[in-house]
Amino acid sequence: MIMALETAYEYLVEASASCDDCGICTPRCKVLDEVGVSIGTIGRELSDYLSALDHNPKSHEKFIEGVRSYVDEHPEILYLSQRCCMCSYCTASCPNDIYGRNMMIAMREILLECGVTNLQGFESTQVDKEWHIFSVYRAVYGISYSDLPHVEDVEPNQADTLFFPGCTLLSYAPALTRKVYQWLVDQGNTVVLSEECCGSPLLSAGLIERARSLKKRIAEEAAAAGIKKVVCACPSCMEELEYYERYFGDVEFIPLPRLLAEAGVRIDPTYFEVGEKIALFDSCHDRAQHFGASIRELFDDCETRELPHHGTDTLCCGSGGMVAHFDHPLSVCRVQTPLVEAVAVKADVLVNACPTCSYAFAGELRRESENIVGAPAPLNYLEAVFCEHIDWNEVYENLEEMWTGKYGAWVCQQLL
């Protein structure tokens, strides 16, 4: 615990020290603006308070006492932490390159380790355990990849490419996952699969050390197999794994859409109905456009249009940071904003890079809110590339039935 606190606290101090209070981030985030603080002041004020008390993570009990006292006096810290969607839109234009997401992840860990918060609401997303929401879903609905070679089982130096689909694609789109895997094989790669999660849900819970351990295990498996390329279908997975590239050694991380575009793949316009207009939604994990630029190439022959917020300034899909656990109306507001923007540009289809974004948009459309009347259907880029539809209505029905069907008791036992 002490190491986790020290790591998080040191990062908080280092990042907040770079903040010169220019104020650019505050109006970019509804929650920051509501409280009236910048992202840098959050860490600075807490660390200054603890320094004045001579409390630091090495004096463990004093540090915990100091954090709890500070939160009692400044409840806005807890409010901000639980409502941060970790999208880093606040600091996308930061002149000092502060990364808001890391600041708030560190804050969540400190609050968790000091007992200000707990893991209630995160029971089913502890993806470093055997059973979590995704592995349970696959078990209940018989989704298995046991016939495909896995990175942890392959003999040393018998594979060069690790395909990392990510939890959402693996669990909710098995046919599409298999088509991507086969395409990579057909390109001449010796491919193995990973059914692991990138660890993002652990970070949202404030479990940084456990997320790090998970990624280190993935890296060690890749190194043992002789992997030279890690191909990611999802920008979130690539960002999470690449951040710990030091564990992987001499490995190249490659966005799947870049491979597709370089191979000359282009979406046939006839995939869409005549006259359908396509809007492109970028992932908040892809502000550098490692995925987005190539996805635009894939749709070169189609009629596409940009949302008001795109690229560096893209917004969160509403699922980031698992804010719905703490403030469901705020999460709904966030997921509706891109859909409203898509209506404004008269889009019929909303293409996205991240399967979790599709999941979030599809879930909101099921609510049939009057705020998003006429909103376009979400479409992951891979659905169009491989002509394999993801039936999100079926996924949501399965998720609901999973808890109450014949395996309901077992599901509750594993996840609650």
C-alpha cells in the first residue's frame, strides 16, 4: 500500500508543479468549471496541505489521516474525482502538457488507499481476477476462443504478432473478432491471441498497482512468445499497453486500422444505404489520431463529415471513468452530447474507433430519450470493414438476462 501511495503522490506533485494556473482547462470541463479550479490546483493544494503538516506517504498513518482531514474540509476533491471521465479534454490544449487523466487516476488511488472511497460499484470490473463482467459473459453465453493459439501458451519464438482485441470486442462481437484474427493470419503473420483486459477499468477504480501488474504479466507473456508486433483493435487498449512499453522490450504497437489502410482496404460505399451520411467520432484515447487518421482513409470513398468536436478536441462517449456509478445524469449528458452533434450534422451513421463507444451510444439509444431523437446508429469501423454487424440490442438483453437467468445465482456469486 505504501508504494502505491508514494507513486501516486509523487506523480500528483510532479504534474501539479507544471501547472502555471493559466486557466485554459477549467472552462473545458463542466465539473472543473462548476467547482472553479484548474486541474493542476487539485494536486498542488492537497500536496501543500500535507507538506505543511509534514505528512508524506512514508509516514503512512499520518498521511492517511491528513488526506482524510483535507477531504473533510474540501469535499469538492471527492466530487471532482468521482465525476472525472478520464478523457483529458480539459488538458488537451495545456501549454505545459499536463495530462489530466493521469492526475485524476492518481487522485482516485490516493482516495482509495486512504479509505475515503471504496470499491463498491467496481466489483464486476476487477479485470485482473478470473471472473469479471466480461469473462462471466463469455462463460454464460459459450463464447470461447480455445481453438485459437494464445500468447500465454505458445512455445518460445513461435509467434511474431499478438492480436489484442480488448474486452468489448472479445465478449460482445466474437464473430467479428475471429474475422480480424483470420485477416491478420492471411497477411502472413504468425498470430496469437490475448483474452486479457488492458487494465483500464482497474485505473478507473484507483487500482494503479494492480493495473501495472496486469500489464507486466501481458508483457512477460509477449516476450516469452517472441512477439515483435502488438496489434490493437481499440485505441484505449493501445494507449494503456503502450504506456508500459518498457515492460514489452523491443515490440512495436500497431493500430489495426493502420494495417488495414496500408493493405489497401477501403469501405465499399454500397455497404451503406443510398444517401446515408456518415459522421466520424474519435476516441478520447486517440487525440493524437493514431487510429482516426487511418480510419478516415478506410472511409475515403464514402460521404463522411466531421463532428464539431473531433481529433484533439473529441469528447468522451460517457463511459469513461465509470462516472455512471457516481453520477448517472452526468454520464447521460456526456453520452448524449456527441449524439446531438451527430444529429446537427445530419448524420445517419456514427462511425467510431472504440467498441466501448459503440456500446455506450447503443445503450443510450435504447433509452429513446427525446434529447436525441433522430440520432444515428453507432458503427464500429470493423463492422464496415468485415461486413459483420454487432447486435447491440442482443448484447444488452443478454447482459440483463445474465443476472436473472439459470446462471443468475452463479453470476451474482462471482461478481458481487
